[in-house]
Amino acid sequence: MFSNTEIGIDLGTANILVYTKNKGIIINEPSVVAVNNDTKRVLAVGIEAKNMVGKTPGNITAVRPLRDGVIADFDITSQLLKEVMKKAGKTLGFAVRKPDVVVCTPSGATSVERRAIHDAVKSCGAKNVHLIEEPVAAAIGADLPVEEPVANVIVDIGGGTTEVAIISYGGVVTCNTVRVGGDLFDENIIHHVRKHYNLLIGERTAEQIKIEIGHALIEHPEKTMDVRGRDLVTGLPQTVTLNSIEIQNALKESLLHILEAIRATLENSPAELSGDIVDRGVVLTGGGSLLNGIQEWLSKEIIVPVHIAPNPLESVAIGTGRSLKFINKLQKAAK
């Protein structure tokens, strides 16, 4: 019990996950914090705070301190991490003292952004903080042979960013990050409904639409869904019926950006590794890979096999925790 607790944290734009060696994923909550604007006190974090989004009085705001996979508000992120550490302690049944923590950072993060993540975790009482690149963590979590000199192509479609990386021998050979992810899909849907129906809908409704009738660019039987929002002309609540074809068109541009990033990464691949990619294909992780038909669409476009990781939402967190075993080797490769 008194041995150093080892914790892996996936600080995501949409969700924060905590992994421990003995218990696996112990926390999986939205990275949302409800703050009292007058006292700057944190009132709720995680699921409680997410339920408040768009439904709070003027003096309380529900904010997401992480944007595009990096820290946008340092103080609130520190408080979010402290609350998460407390919850982790409760789940484990003892206070987490001076743990060794591995946190993942987007591969496109600048040294200042990495420092901010490092300091935020350190301020929560961590003994040692190691940073690992998100695509490497995702690949480890998806059970790919990261330490071997073979090409592992990972496409991690998160909330704020999509990272495409070719990983070989414990390090990133080439990677591309685009600021397209689940959040942008939601924004596209909000914009579409506003433009075509003069109806204002919130983020949570947009997410619901994306999950139920959102499709990648493939042919599919049309689905419909009733959506409620506020009419921008009359100002009164109203219901409209959306179909999956129009939502598909609303997401088209963002999906093509992801495809472009995958193509650009594969074009920069060394010739030797290209052969591996044809055999082994591409692995999708992250919540965005759960979009209906995305696997089928990508395999048709890039003409190599596309697989979805066993549990795409948790891949990065699991990989972060598992990487503790060979973190030193990975860091040597990264240097």
C-alpha cells in the first residue's frame, strides 16, 4: 500500500481518464468544471458540471479548461486535477500520496504547453511527472507492438484535435495534427441547424445528433431525428426534424480535413515502412472513431485496411498507464 502509486492520466479536451495498474480505468469523466464567477470557487467537476452546461444562472459558468488538447485555463485545470486525484483516492480506498504520473500531451504541443501540463500535475502533489506523446499512448493502449521496428499508423480522433502518427521503435516517425475533432463536428451541426432552420441548439443537443444520425461520407439508409431548440425569428421554443443526409453534408468539410492529414502523413512515410502499412493498415482510436461508417469510408479512400481499436475511448488512458513499464526506453527514443 505504501509503494508508489503509478497513475496514467489522459487529459483530453472532452474527457479526463485516470488509469492505475491494479484497477484499470478508475475515472472517466467529462473535462468540464462549474465555477462560481464571484468567488472563483469550483462547484462541480465532471459529469455533474457537464449536466450544467448551458443551464446555469449568471454567476455560475460551466467551462472546459482544456481546448484543442492543451491547457487554456491553468488555474481551473489545476483544480480539476486536484478534484480528480481526490476521486481517484476514494476509488482506490486510500489517499494517493506522491504518485508517479504519466500524462499524455498532443504531439503538436509546444514546449510552453507541455510545461503547463507538467506544472499542473506537479502542483497536485505528484512525485514524478512523465509526459508521453498522445499517439504513442494510443498505440500502446490499442495493443500495437510499439517497441518493434515496424510501422504502426494511429489516427486518434479526439475532442479537440485529430492526430495522425506513424510510430516505430517506440518513437514517432512522422505525424500531423489538425484541430478537427468531436467538438468541431458539434459546431458544424449547430451552424447547419442555425443556417437552414433559424434554430439555435446547444452543444449537448448537437452531440446527441452526431451520435444518433451523424455519418461519415458513405451511402446509408436515411435516418431522421426530432430536435428542439429556440427559434431565432420568434424567440420561442420549436421542434424540427433533421435527416442523416444533411448532417453528413454538414460534417463533410471537417471529415475531409482528417482525410487530408492521414494522406499527408502517409506521404511522408519512409519507403521501408510503407510496406508495413499496406499489410498492417491503420488503427483508429478516440471518440471520433465511433462516428457511423468512418472505418468503411477511410478504407475506401486510402486503400489500406482500417481497424478500430478494441475500446477507442480508453486507448490513450490505458496506454498512458501501461507505458510506465518502459517509459525510460520511450523517452530515450523520443530524445
